[in-house]
Amino acid sequence: MSDLNQALADKYKGNFLKEVIDNVEEGDRVQMCMQCGVCAGSCPMGPHWEHTPQKIFMMIRANKREAVLASDSMWMCTSCYNCIARCPRELPITHIMHGLATYAKRLNLVPKTQPTAKFAQLFWNNLSSKGRVNELKLGISLYFMNGFGEGVKTAMANQKLGLNMLKTKRMAINEAWGGHSVKDKSGFHAMLKKAAEIENDTIEANSK
Amino acid sequence: MSDIVATNETILVVGGGISGISAALEAAEAGKQVILVEKNAYIGGRVTQLHKYFPKLCHPTCGMEINQRRAKSNPNLTILTMAEVTDISGDKGDYSIKVKLKPRYVTNNCTACGQCTDAVEAEFDNEFNYGLNQRKGAYIAYNNAYPQTYVLDERIIGTDDATKAKDACPADAIDLEMQEESIDLKAGAVVWATGWRPFDANKIQPYGYDRFDNVITNVEFERMNDLMGPTGGKVTRPSDGAEPKKIAFIQCAGSRDRNYLKHCSRICCMASLKQTHYVRENITDGTSDIYYIDIRAIDRFEDFYQKVQEDDSVKFIKSKVAFITEGENNNPVLNGVDTEGYHRYANEYDLVVLAVGMEPSVNQGDFPVDIVLNEEGFIEMDEKNGGVFAAGCSSDALDVNRAVQSATASALRAVQVINQVGAVSPQNEGAK
Ligand SMILES: Cc1cc2nc3c(=O)[nH]c(=O)nc-3n(C[C@H](O)[C@H](O)[C@H](O)COP(=O)(O)OP(=O)(O)OC[C@H]3O[C@@H](n4cnc5c(N)ncnc54)[C@H](O)[C@@H]3O)c2cc1C
Ligand code: SF4
Ligand code: SF4
């Protein structure tokens, strides 16, 4: 266990719900869930993961801290928003699932072989460097995520798709050299830094 | 109609459902002048469309008959049907009211022989049966309708059917020259009892009421079980007319859902529990599966719920159904995950009944008078409403018992207003 993880576990001993409310984005809304099951039944990924949102929310209340934070369910969410659209209590389910994923990552509890977690990191690195997503570089880094050999194979297999994206201007070849960016890049980085600071400080403080 | 006498000591009751009738009778029997304005061609409202009443499982008609008798024998009560209030101005103790009377084309001479019905040909969706069958252009809503006077549908006026009806009538009761009228009334207090309407099931997209024949609503199910209903009391599948065996009820269809109705409609749990009795009585080997979030058998009806739980033909599944698809033979398939064990299911049924909720029958912008409504559109008890008092389901989703209690309370409030008016009116001056 990382020190931070240990500290938070000790601090909130026996009250994981409170820990989620304090530290997870929109975590306070977990309290609104009435366990109707509509999100679980509406999720297109539903049959493919172990814990549906309904179950995750009940596990939070039942104090299943380790099982929740190590679950790969949050990483399976494709952000289709079906659950948010249908939830009778208007829980921001997608956001909470992502919030839990972020929190699990901060505490170093992401399942080691979780591919979506890897992709999420690639996406973040790509986006945060210039404030704009560079589709070309993101695609390439994704293909080579699991080593050079596999990367070449995937790239070859998707050649046609890549060309079509270029043709329909969904991807630009000049993105390979630098690529587009927000106007005030240093301002953008300062903003991210500040946000990270606030987040870190809050969680640090909550762990004491 | 110009013979209606109304002063500021009159009580106006808007809506002639069980609540409006109760309020009107209470006030009239207390000696006040009452005018009851009902939009339909008959009084009784939605309860006349129910097969049986919970908790006693008796037929609503017997209760209605008593009320009809009380109404007939009370000279203080005037009932206007096919009438709607279009404007209310003034203040508590002194209201001026405009009422629009739609032509019925049939006079009080009608003996309810029904020969006009036989004579006409055109048919229309039968609104009394929620469109499950058709009725003729000359009709009476249902056998025991009060008043016992037929109606000509305005859509046949000017067609051959109208003259056929007139020629067939042995009592000379059909008057094709009748026109819409507007009358002015005075009243000191108003009881607003316009009731509820079923939530529009088409809005619940994942349940496919608009797409799947064998997905129906609880109000339609009431009509199907009624001997006088569209199927003569036989429960049938709309797709092929066959008798369904496996029936599912989906609770909170539209209620307790921030996408549709925020409130718990309070009645639908009891309505479905009641309807499992219909299944047992009317369908050999019929079974009922109830999908629910939690069962809310309003207070004293817990024993009713327990009895249904003991019934082998009824199963309870704790889950709000996520969506419905259609399987073979037009069988609806319910999809979701249950809360007791988190099992994913795809269960096939012969017929699915949506327990749709109740919403106020009058839309927020359509009140002819300033009135305070809550978030759900039900009338709030508020000083600002002056001498206008809500009764029954215009104030909340209620069962008959509570609707009548609320009506009695409103009648009392209205009577108090009239008593104050009476105390200061010129004709009582000498008496003091
Ligand atoms: C599926 C289902 C089953 C139910 N079963 C039961 C049961 O078994 N037992 C029980 O106790 N309760 C039951 N209920 C509840 C019951 O139907 C209501 O409690 C009852 O209808 C309330 O009566 P009301 O007079 O307030 O409203 P309504 O019955 O809606 O009457 C309102 C009247 O006002 C009229 N009106 C509307 N607008 C206007 C207007 N602008 N001007 C003039 N008139 C107007 C209408 O035409 C109607 O006649 C059930 C409800 C549902 C949904
Ligand atoms: S749909 Fe909403 S209320 Fe229902 S279980 Fe999911 S989160 Fe809870
Ligand atoms: S009464 Fe039952 S079915 Fe109706 S809204 Fe309330 S909980 Fe849902």
C-alpha cells in the first residue's frame, strides 16, 4: 500500500462512503442512489464487467474499499452516457465512475494489466502537452502501447482506416510535426498545475 | 340554461369525479347552493373506468349509485355536463365565472333506449376504454352513466348519420340545432376537483409502449377486465387476441423518475397488487410477476400486500426494468439486473402491464384563475388561492378514500367562506 492510500484508509476507517464523498469527483451523489438497477441494465458494457454502477454504489456503502478501488469496472466505462440519461435520480454516473478511476489511480490501485488505464494515461499525456488532442500521435502511441512489433502489425491492419481519416480531414498529416495547440500554452500549463495542486492539497489534508 | 340562479353565496365545483361529487353533495346537503361543472358528458370521473376498487375489491358502480341518488334528490345541486370553466375573476366571496357549454344534441327527453346508436354508422375511438375499441357516433359512455342521456359526437353533425339518429329517436330528443353556449355565473367559493390523467406511456421510450402491441397500461388493463369493457371482461393480447398466461407488471412506469414524473404516484403499487387478483380470477393458470423498486402499499393496506405475497401465482422481482425488446410471437422481453443478487435477466412474457403514474389533468398554464401549484403541478394549499380550494387528485395522487376526505375538507372550507359572505350580505342585515 502506498503511504497516501494507507493514510486515507486509516483516516476513513469503516466509512468508505465518506471517503468517496470527500475525495471523488461528484462522489457525494452516490448517496442519492436508490438501487433500482436501471443503470446496470442500460449499460452496453454491462454483461462484460464484474461490477455494474449499481453494484459499485452499493459496495461503496457496504464499505468494500479494496474491492471498489481495485475493480476494473470504472475502466470499462465507455462514456456512452446511457446510464446518466436513464437514471431516475439523475446521478452523474459516468462522472462518478471516472472520478473513482482517477482516485484509484492516485492511490496506485489500478489493476496492473488494465489496458484502458494505459490508454487513459496516453490520452492525458497527449492532451495535456498542448491543450489539444493530436489524433495522429495518439493513434501511433496507442498502436505501439504493447511494444514495437505489435505496433507495426496494428498500424498495418488499420492502414485503410488511417488513410480514410486523412482523406476526410479527421486527421492531418502535419500533426506529425508539432501539431496544433491552444493559443496560450504556458497559461494552460499553469492552470493544470494549479488544479493539480488544489486537488493534491485537498486529498493530502483529508488524509491527515 | 338561463334558469340557473347563482349568487355570491353559491359554491362552484369544477370537475365531477368522485371528489367533485363528494364536495358538491356535502355542501348541498349542508344547505348551500352548488353548481357542479363537468367536462365529460357524464359524472363520476376516472373511477367509473375502474373494474374493482381496492381494498375491498367491490365494483365502483355501487358507490357511484348512492352518490347519483343523493345528487338526484337534492334541489340545491345543479349539475352541468359537457361544461368547462373558461374564466374566473374577482375575489374570495365574490367570483364571476364564465362557463362554456358544448352541445350534446340530445335533450332531457332522452329515454336512453339506444335506438340512435343502432341507426348511425360512423365509429370513433372509444375514449372511455382508452381507445381499446370503437364506439358509434351516437352513444352513451357506459351503461350506468349519469345523466342517462345519450350524446351525438360532434363529428357526425352535418352528415347523414345525424339525420338518421334524429329520425330513429322515438322520444324526439335529438336537437341538431343545439349550439355552443357561454354562460356567466356568480360564486362565493370554488372547489377545484379536476382530478388526474394517466402519465403518457409513449414518453417512456425504453419500454416501447408505442412500438410493442403487448405492452399496455394499468388503466387499459382495468378496462379489459370489466365485463362491460371492450373485451367483455376477457383479458386478451392486443397483437393476436389470445389469452395471455405469463403477465408482468412494471411499477413506477414514469413515476419517481426525474426524467418523467418526480413524485411517487402512490396508487400504482396498490393498483398492480389489485390487478394480480384479476389475473387469478380471470385467467386460468395465469401468473403475475411484479417488477418493483420498493412496494409502497400505502399505510393501512400492508395486509393487502401480504395476502398477495402469499399467493403462489404472484412473484416479486426487485428491479426497475431497464428496457423492453420484442421476442418471438410478439412477446415482450424485459431486460435488466435485479437488486437481490444482481442477476442479469431477459424474461419473456405474454403481456406486460405498465403501472403508469398519475399526473394532474389540467396543465400548468391552463388554469382559468391564479393558483399556486407545486413542482409536480398539483394544487398547493395556499392563502393566495383565496376562495379556491383543491379537492382530490387535483391536489395530489390519492386513492378514493383520501380523495373523498380531501373533498369533504374543501367543501367545509367553501361553506365557511359562504357563511362569512352570508353574514355580511344585505338580505341578512335585519336578521343580525
Ligand atoms: C390504475 C389505477 C387503478 C386505481 N384503482 C383504485 C382503486 O382500486 N381504489 C382506489 O381507492 N383508488 C384507485 N385509483 C385512484 C382513483 O382513480 C382516484 O383516487 C380517483 O379517480 C380520484 O378522483 P377525483 O375525483 O379526484 O379525480 P377524477 O376521477 O380524475 O375526476 C376528475 C373529474 O374532473 C373532470 N374534469 C377534468 N378537467 C376538467 C375541467 N377543466 N373542467 C371540468 N371538469 C373537468 C374530469 O372529466 C373528471 O370527471 C386507481 C388509479 C389508477 C391509476
Ligand atoms: S440508475 Fe441511478 S438510482 Fe438506479 S441504481 Fe443506477 S445510479 Fe442508482
Ligand atoms: S405507488 Fe409504487 S409504483 Fe407507484 S410510483 Fe409509488 S412506488 Fe412506484
